Amino acid sequence: MANIVVAYILWLTGGWLGLHHFYLGRDKHAFVWWATWGGCLGLGWFRDLWRLPEYVYEANNDKRYLNELKHRMEVFPRPPFNVTRFGGELVVGYLFGIVLRLVIPEEYTAHGIGWLLTVVLPPYGAAFGVHLVANIGRQKCTMSAPLIGASLGLPWSLYISENIMPGVLFAAILVNKFGIQWKEDRRDRENLCKRALVLTFCGMIYLSLWTSVIYLNCSVTNEHGETIPLREAIPNFFKSPAWENMKGTISKLYEYYKLYGWNKLWQQIVEAMDPTGEANAYKVLDLNETVSQKEITRRYRDLAKEWHPDKVKDPAKKMAAQERFIEIQKAYATLSEIKSRRTSKSMESDFPKKAKKQTHTEF
């Protein structure tokens, strides 16, 4: 038997994670609350403040609740339209659809299999999100209605791949018009461990999708104004001196925060992360940051001659020499590219200034 006091305690302490819904056997509801930060950024959590008693009655199969439910089923052959549930279907459908769109890196969306996936995957995600919300509580829905509705939005997705909202809207409309039915018998709660494992598995899939979206699409900007994709910045960070000397780096960042505050701390963090791999490249070539391109090239040639695999006869040492040689080549390529990019950028910014100085008017 569910206890209303326990339900409210869980609502207060872990409501944003859907713990009170999990306690009451409403696993789909719990997952939606967890995936949307408390039901659309806490709105659903706040609404549960006065909805919890009914959920407890439902969990306990309270006779009065069941009689009222039976009366509603007699009055309404199908569950009546609920604006709150409809809004939830739109939000969750959009979230599940857009995450399947954004998980594909932008450079692969122009043509080929990447383009095909950006068209096909989002409607399935949107349909699943709408279907999930439509099956919460005492109503049920088939998968066909949201799938057909989401497919109707394909013309908009073909024009702009991120424009999945029309498909979500059609899916929610078709579900509420044709897809939902009353769920007369509430299924008995399954084993607690099994329920927890299923929710954990679903949560891991959802988190991995959003983690992939961030990893593949986000970027950081360093102090030179260069934008580096996160998928390049993270591997470079684990090679950076900042990672190797993590304790000292944290101490330096704290001292920097005390001097300059939060405003410039993020810039310093990005610099310490070495997103471009510049600091690590200087370390590999054993150079400092003040050297010129000529000095970098000279140092690269010396190290390349020293570590060239063809010069090593011992098979045991040949593999180590080859790895070191590749590391030197990558470091040189990284520094050369950065130097070239910054030189071009500097010339572009200086050109308007020079042109402005040379401009004069003759009378």
C-alpha cells in the first residue's frame, strides 16, 4: 500500500528525478520527469503538489477512485482531451526527435546516409516521445497513430532538418483524436529491481544520446578567438600539461579566480585545457611558445631525423621510434596550422587599418 506521506517526502526530496512516481508504480511518468528536469523544468513537479493524492488512490486501487473512473469511462467512450497531457506530448516528442537529429554531426548531414538519417530518425524519436506520454496513467495508445502523425511532418523536415515540430504536432493530434483508449486494468507492479534496471537502462541510452550531441556539435573558443570542436578539444586536453599536472592546475585556477573573479576564469580554464593541442605540441618538440615558424621547422627536421624508424635496426625499439616519429609529425602539423591561421587572421585585421590610414581627400 502506498503511503501519501512517503509520496510527499519523495516529491519534496527527489521529485525532479521522478522518485515519487517510481514509488507509486508510475515508471513512465518517472522517466518523463527525469528526462525533462521535473516535468518541463519543474512545472510538472509543482503540479504534482495537488495531484499526488489521486495518484496514491490509483496506486492503492482505492474503491472510491475506481468507482469514479468507471463512471468516467461510461460517460466518455474515449479519454477526453487534456491540455496538460497534450503539452507534455509536444515537449517530450520534440526532445526525443531533436536529440536523434542532433546526434548526427553537421558535416555528415548534407548528402548520403547522413542526410537520410536526419530525415528518418527524428520522426521515430518524436513518435516515441508522444507515445510515451500518451501511455501514462489510465490510458493507452498504439504506436501507429504517433508514427503516422510524425511522418506527416516529413515535408518540413526535408526543407529544414531541424524543423521537426510539425511532425510532433501532427503526432499529438492524431493520438488524441484516434489513438488513445481507456486502460481498464492497472497492471500489477513488477519486481522492484527489474523496474529499476529498466529505468536505468533507458536513462543511460537517453544520457548517451545527449552526451553524443554535446561531444559532436559543441565547441570552445580560446583566447585567440579560434573555435575548436569539442571532439578535438577533449582528446587534446588529456594530452595537455594541465591534465598531467591537474593538482597544480586547479591551484593556479583558484588563484586566478581570487585575482580576477568569474569573468575571466572561464577563459583561463579553456586555455588550461589546451583545446587546440598547442601546449602539448610545444612539449613534444621541446620548444617554448615564443619561437618562430622557422625555429619550429628546424626543430621538427632535427627530431624527425633522430627518430626516423628506418634508422632503428632493433625490432623492439623500432615500434617505439615509429610512435615517437608520428607524435613529432602531428605536433609539427598542429603548430604549423595554428601559426598559419593566426598569421592570416592578423593580416586580415591589419589590412583595414592600413587602408584607412592611406585614405585621404585632395582639394
